[in-house]
Amino acid sequence: MAKQVRVRFAPSPTGYLHLGSARTAIFNWLYARHTGGKFILRIEDTDRERSKKEYLDEILEDLKWMGIEWDEGPFAQSEKMDVYRKKAEAILKKDLAYREGNAIIYKVEKSKIIKISDLIHGEIQFNTDEIKDQVLIKSDGSPAYNFACVVDDSEMEITHIIRGDDHISNTPKQIMLYEALSLKPPHFAHMPLMMGKDGAKLSKRHGGVAVFEYKNEGFLPEALANYLILLGWSPGGDREIIGLKEAAEKFDIKDINNVQVTFDIDKLRWINGEYIRSKTASELFPKIKEKLIKEKYVDDTLNKDHLLNIIELYKTRFKTFDEFLRLTECFFRDNYSVDDKAYKKHLENKESKKRIGEFAEKLKLLNEFSAPKIEEICRQLADSQKVKASKIIHPTRVAISGLTVGAGLFEIMEVLGKAKVIVRLEKAVSNN
Ligand code: GLU
């Protein structure tokens, strides 16, 4: 029987969970689930100065938020300092290392070729002439990353190391240390890195680098996970919407592309929009309510049915919750923002004002303030004035919502309600 697959994700809590690391975690998780193996979480916190509990807490929370649960761990390296020291001393005893003060340093044998058969890149060769002697234990007693990594990966019986290309240069060093400990190295799979659209390292200006930033902005976890899955892997065909569970069924390491991937925030937004569309207004309600309260659009006393109506009206029109807020401000605030250009184009002239003034007068007489009735009045008014209905619709939309985009005007009016609509139209007429 083949050995059970054991993979690990090994974040350093010296910063928040980066999108690139989240993608590494997801690919490891997919492989574990695909093979019926184990996904292990290891915290590489030997840098006591830079490791922070708040980062660790957020990393764990973000993984869970995306639906990535681990089978074993989290194990902290900081709790195993004596183990690394003992292993280093064993290498020292074999005369493969030397001491320099308190530090223990591995002697690299010169002019040797080290081969890696990487599961994504194929064979990669390194000459040890290019590798300096390797610190195993630093003079402060803490292990160097490459050494702790090897000790842990072997003790945890990791079978496959799936990580970013930025670790390729560490791999020959780690292979030497496996040899020094008389251990067989695991399989390696280095994934091409994720870059910004301009080819530069992913940074704030590409739309945020940390998972929590997307979480706070209101992206759906399944949309972010779906997007990251597609960066270097594809379920086949031109399929793009796929959940973690189904991706796990189809995923294999050998199908990871050997090309650099580009982070594209618009694509992520699009996927998020697809997930939003697939949910019901009630499913979206709690998150949207939370967001509205946070942004002070509403307080706790908000009317649930009213909000459900608004969500229903806009569900196919927003890709992120922030966009929802921008589009629907007029439902929650009387001093909603007004698009200046739209105001100048559609409202700043006498004819428009006159027309929406007359529209308001007619609407006042309406008992059933429903979208079809409002539309009927609008069309009749346009006919009697021999103008296109758009001559009433555009200025009305700007007057009551401040925008030129959004849901259907008559539906917006119905949901806003007669009183608000009339007040806003009259205010627009009297504005200079
Ligand atoms: N702590 C390392 C990192 O966050 C892990 C590297 C590895 O997966 O070996 O980059």
C-alpha cells in the first residue's frame, strides 16, 4: 500500500497571512483531501523578536474562515528548541559540523551536485560550490530555518513539501541536512509565485496583500478560496467557479502549471459577484447588515424586510459588499452622495426640473405606490409632453439616488417609498 500522504503548511507568524501563503495552504489542503492524507499545521516561530501572537491568531482565523481546517497541530517550533539542539549535536558527533562560539555550523562538502526532482519543475541541479556552510543552531541557541524545517518535516513524516518558488534555493541545503541526519528527503513541489499585474511583487497597490484585508472588505471566503485555487490550477475546460470540496476531488500536484501567475483583483471581484448572485437575500442579510452597521449606514433598529427588498433588488448588480454600499446609500441616508457629473448633465436645467416637478405632483395622487403604477404615470407624462420617457427617468434617478446606475428606477422608487421620493424630487426642483 502506498504511504499515506502527509503535507504541511508552515507559516511564520511574523506578519499577516499573505495571499500567496494562503494559496500555498490551499494547495496543500487540496492535495491532502484528494489523497485522503493529512494536512498538518506547523508554526515557524523561532524568531522570537518578530513572531507575534496577534499575527498567529489572525493566521489561524483566516485559514478557518476560508474553510481550511488542519488535521494535526498547530505545532509550534518554539516549543522544540532542545530537539533541534540535540539533532545538531548528533551531526556534530558525526564530524559533519563544527562549533563557532555557541553556534553549530554544518560543513558543506564542495563540488558535489545535488539534484532535486521537483514535481512541478522537473529536475533542478545545484552545485555545492555555490552553497556556504550552513548554520544549524545560531549563537542565541535558536535553530536556523533550514535546519528546523528538516528536523520537523522528517519528525512529522511529511511526504510532500508543496511551497512557493521562493524556497527553491533552500531545497539543496535541506537535502544535504537530510543526508547529514541519515534521512530520506520527501518529495518537493515548488509553485510559481504570484505577482501583481505589472509583474512586480504583490503589494498594497495591487489591491491588498493579506487575507484579512479581503475579509474586512467583505469578500466571501468561498470566492477568495475559489480565486486562489485558479492561480496555477484549473478544473478543466473553461470552468472557473468551483468550491474547495469539488476542487479537492479533481486536484493533483502534477496539474499545477509551471508558469508564474498574476493576481487580478477584477477577476476576484467577478468571482465574488458570482457567489453573491448564487445566494439568497436572506443568506446575504447577516453580512450586509454587519457591514451597514459598521459603516454607520444603519443602527441596530433597521427593518429587516426593507433591507431584504433592497438586497433582492441589487443582488445581481454588486460584486463586493463595498460596492453594495456605494450603490444603495440613498436607501439609508438622506444626505447620500451625488454624482456631480450626472447632476450637471441631467438635473441642472430648467426643463428637467420642471418635468420632475410635474412627475412629483402626479405621484402625490398615487395610492398604490408600486413600480408598475409609477411607471405608468411616468409613461403617460412623457406621452403628454411628447418627450421620451428617459427625459423623466434620468433626472429622477439622479434626484432620488444621486447616481446614474443601479437597479430599475421604478423599483428603487417603490422600495424608497412615496414620502421620500416626493421630498427628494421637490428638493431637486428647488435646488439652484
Ligand atoms: N515558514 C516558511 C515560510 O513561511 C515556510 C517555508 C516552507 O514551507 O518550508 O515561508
